[in-house]
Amino acid sequence: MSETNTVQSNGTLKMIDGKKFRGTLQANEIGAAFYQKGKAEPVVEWHYARLHRMDNIRRGGTSTQLTVILKDDSRYIFELDHGLKVYNYMDSHWADKPITPRTRGDELHRLAELRGEKIQVKKHLITRRHPNRSIAGDIGIYLLLILFGLAMVFPLVYLIGSSLKPLDELFRFPPPIWPSHPTTDNFSDLFVTMGQSYVPFSRYLVNTVFITAVGTFGHLVIASMAAFVLAKYEFPGGKVFFAVVTTCLMFSGYVTGIPNYLIMSKLGMIDTYWALILPAFAAPIGLFLMKQFMEGLPTALIEAATIDGAGQFRIFWSIVMPNVKPAWLTMIIFSVQSLWNTSAATVIYSEAKKTLVYALQQIQAGGIARTGQVAAANVIIVSVPILIFVFSQSRILETMASSGIKD
Amino acid sequence: MQHIQSIASKPTASKSFFSRYLDMKRERMAHSWQLAKRNKTCYLFLAPYAILFFTFFILPIGTSIFYSFTYYNILEPARFIGLQNYVNLILQDEVFLTAIKNTFVIAVITGPVGYILSFLFAWFINELPKWLRAVAVVIFYAPSIAGSAFTVFSILFRGDAYGWFNSILMEFGIIEAPRLWLTDPNYMMTILIIVILWMSMGTGFLSFVAGFQGIDRSMYEAGYVDGVRNRWQELYHITLPSMKPMLLFGAVMSITTAFNVCDVPRALCGYPSTDYAARTVVTHLFDYGFSRFEMGYASAIATLLFLVMILCKKAIAGLLGRVGT
């Protein structure tokens, strides 16, 4: 091992077969080695290994455990006494680059092959991926998932089917699930109907897009600022404030709807976009998820920046925010989902300020003859949040991993 | 600073318990004040959110509690009437009793069932290979973010023969004539519960899926060495204890959806529904608040709902405290 960039830490090595060794772990870009106390030869040595901090370190902020994953996916666990040093060089970009099997290790493999060196990889200890799973259980799980998955997806498929049905198929007995002659007539009819209405369809669309965009952006900035100080600084009142926010996760807009109406009318916000946008800025779920996620950021990152003389706002804007991109996406999807689906009939009266969902409800009121158009409008509205989720799923799940409530 | 030092240097042994307690309090206050002064920018960061949060979440709750003791119809100033609203609610309002019964039935069935199903399916999905997992998560999660998509059930359960469910049943000869699924009080609740369950794989489900993926595999490997033989043992001894925070989060989300049922009955069963058979506490609250403008009465309903939800959360947190121990 080269001397440059080598970091070391005292600790315990736990083998999968139960053996424990006390000693020192040394690691650098090329590999890692564990030396038992007073011995010159390492107990184990890994070349081209990928070092990976355990997930709970990410949440807890201090590294006490370290998992080494080899190319063949076998693992070694270290319990370190002074783990921070190892963390420093390993993956400071963990937040926006989720660790995948093809990273540094593979790159080093490639380089070694170019140099014509032999690669040493230790044998892994557990061969089967799921050693304690029965085949019957696996089959049962697949059957249940298929059964319930079909039930979950059926109404959505039926909705899309209905939106593509020509008029004669909408009223055929028995109704087909999927049209035999799909047509986009319903969509074009929808735009014709909406074009004849008092307020043009595009107006509803613009309203909804405006409310969603402004509400989401403001929510992202304001809630992230609050989440940042709640997660990373200790000040009187912070904990109590967060506990109150956690309790308010339960109270939906319906229950607070009436007093909110009274307050908004006092503030003169009724019949303005602000009546929808300002409450969205303060949505508890966004602050909650962002704070939980930010807690996982290493405190060392912030301490280092403070020593370098960065102000709190600079730390927030150029160090913390770029590192919590997965949480942004999660906040965005929750915010978009609630704003996009709002009908706002109680706080907005002027026709020209109403939203897409409200317009949909009006078409629906047109009765059975409009079944196809309603389905078409529904498909348009529904597809936006679902598509956002499909494309950001992995980031969102990364955020949700820290969503738990600790009491 | 000097103040703190002077307190700390005084001999405490001669003082009474009470004055020592006061000293301690004062010292702690001084310490908090120091901490607050050192972190003043923190309050600046928190302020925009805190102000909005106070205005649109805390203040409404306070307003609700306040108006629940008054008669208030927006036009006249509020008149204090003590507990009259609550007395009327419980003793005289028969529709409210129906609403409570319905909300209770919906909450008791969809809350726990939705919660358990979310957990089970998150667990099952976790056993799938990675690419399939992503597809399955979308399939199960989509209904809950699809917003108004549930209105498709008004086509599926339509009262005439063109309704999909009616046509299937008639095809197989189970019923002779179409049934009015959404307007007949006998069927309404069942259909509501089905629809709400369909939408119940929400934020909590997502949190569970992420929780399962977040558990380090080395714990399972260690468990395997220690003799965990099947997936049930693994679930109970390893998975559940490390997922407690997610379980509590999921429970909070379940309470929210179970008690705040409002859109679904309004859109599917009509508002008001036949014989008030699909009335829930929240639709009742809407009726009094936005149709009859009896704000005091509506506030009393909201206050009761707050109380019940907080109690539910406390009870569940207590229950979860014992999981896996």
C-alpha cells in the first residue's frame, strides 16, 4: 500500500463466521488491510475493494461501523473506534451519487488489467443470496403480489381504456375493459367543450401550473431553510417546534379548513392565489422529510465549512442544499401532488382563478353523456404526479429511508 | 455571564430545596438564553416557515378550540355559549351520530387493514429482484397519488347495466337487475371502504419500502449465522425492531387518511348522500361550516376530531414501543 492518502483507524473486525479481531484498519484508494495488534502481516487484505459506509452511519452522523464490499459482493464488517478518518476520503458525494456496485472498485480493476497486474479477491463467505427462504414462500409471495397488483392497477387501466373508447363502446353491454377501436376523440372533444366554456381551458391549466410551481418552489426554499437549522443546530425551542410539526402531520387541510377560511378572510386572501400558495409553503410533511434527511449529513461537513469561515447562509446554500437533492425531489413530488390535485372551491370564487380539478368536476356534472370526456380529463390530470414519481422513484426512496419518527 | 458565575459560586447546602430548585431553573434559563443568543441566525432561518406554519396550522387549531365554545355564524359576532355545542353534538344531532359511526367503521377497518397491507406489500416487494421492485412500487403507490382517479369507481360501480360491476354480476347471473351501488345505503359503506383501501398504499407504504431497503444486509447475514431459519423469524427479530421509526411514521399517515375521509364519499355517493348513509365526520363538518355557516358548531366537530387523532397516535406509539422486544 502506498503511504500517500492512507488513513487508519483502530477497531474490531467481525468475520461472518463469528471470529473477531482487534487491530487497525488501513485504507487508501487502492485497497484496505486489517492488521492485528503486534503483527506485521495483515489478517485480511483487500485490493481494489469498494469501501461503503453503512446506512445507519449516514443517519447517525458518526461512523462507528464500516462495511467492506468486495467485487463478488462478499462483505466484511468493521467496528471502528475513530471512524471519521476513513469516511473522509471515501465518498463525500454520497448524497447525490448513490453507491452502486460499479464504481471505484471496477475502475481500479480496469486500470490493474491495463497494467497487467493480477487482481486478488478473497473468497466470499455466504454463497446463496437468500439462504433462509423457502421456495413455496417465494411462489406464494409472487402469487399474492400478482393478484393484488392486478386489483390495484385495474381501475387505472379501466380509466385509460374509457378515455380511449368511442361513444358506441362506452355504452356497450357488457362494457369492455379495453376498447376494440381506440380513438382520441374524447380528448379532442374535451378541448372543444372546454373551448366553449366561459373561461377557456388553457386558463385553468395556467392557474394550476402557476399555483403548483410557485407553491412548490417556495415550499422547497422555506421548508429547507427551517429543516437545515432544526437538523444541524441546537437552539432553545427547536426540538419543541419540530415535535409540534410532527403532530400536525396528522391534521389534513380538511379539518383546519374552516378556521383557515376565517383567518384567510381576515387577511384578505380569499379569492386570491395566495390562499392556496401560502399554506402550501408551510406543509409539515416537506419540513419533516427534509429535516430527517438532513440529519444524515455528516456534521463534519458543516464544521469544516464553519472553520473555513463560511457563513451560515453559504453553508446552507452551497454545501447543504447540493447534498440533499434526493430530498428536494421528494418534497417536490409531495407538494406537486397536493397542489395539482386541489380543487380550491372553498377559497376561490372567481371562475378565472379556478383550477383544473375544479374544471374536471364541472365536466363531470355534465352527466353520463360526458363519461368519455371525464375519463380523458382525468387521464391528463392523473398522469402528471404519476410520471414525476416514475422518473424520480429511486431518489424519493432514498429520502424516505430517513422518514421514521423517533420518540 | 457574571450572573451565572455568582449563582454557581454560592454554597448550596444551606439553602432549602425550593430555592435550590429555583436556582437550577434560573441557571438553565440563563444557559438557554446564551445558547439562543449564540444561534440567533437559526431563528432567522426558521422564521419564514414558523410564521406561515403558525398562521395556517397552529392558529386554526387554536381558533377551532376557541369558536367551539361559541355560537358564531360569521354575520353576527361570536357569542359565548359554553359547552352547548358539544352537548348538542352528542345528545341531539342524529346525523352526527351516523357520521361518527361511519367514520369509526371506516377508520377501524381501513386504518389497521391499510396499514398492515402497506407493510406486507412493502415486505413482499422487497423480496423481488430490483427491476421488478421498481415496477411493483409504482403499481401499488400510483392510486394514492393519482388524486381524482378514484372517480373512475363511479363508472365501475355505476347504477345502470353499463356499470362494469353490474354487468359482470349480470353476466354470471348473480343478480337479475342492476343494483344502485352508490345510492343504496346498504352498499355505500362497503364500496367506500374498498375505494379507500385501494388508495391506502400512500406515503406510509413508501416509507416502509425505503425502510426495508435501508436495513444493512450484514444484519441479515449475522442473523443467519445466529440461526434465523425463515423469513418470518427474520421479520420479527431483525426487520421490525430496526423499522420502528418508519412504523410510527406509517401509523401517523394511516390515522390521517383514516380520519380525514371526505372527498371519496362526496364524489362517489353524492353530498349529501341518501339517508346520510355515507356521511363522515369531515363531510358533516363541511356541511355545517361551508353550507350552513354555523362556524361554532363546525369548530366543535373539528376540536373533537383533533382530540381523537392525537389520542390515537399516542396509543399507537405506545403499542409500537413493544414491537420486537
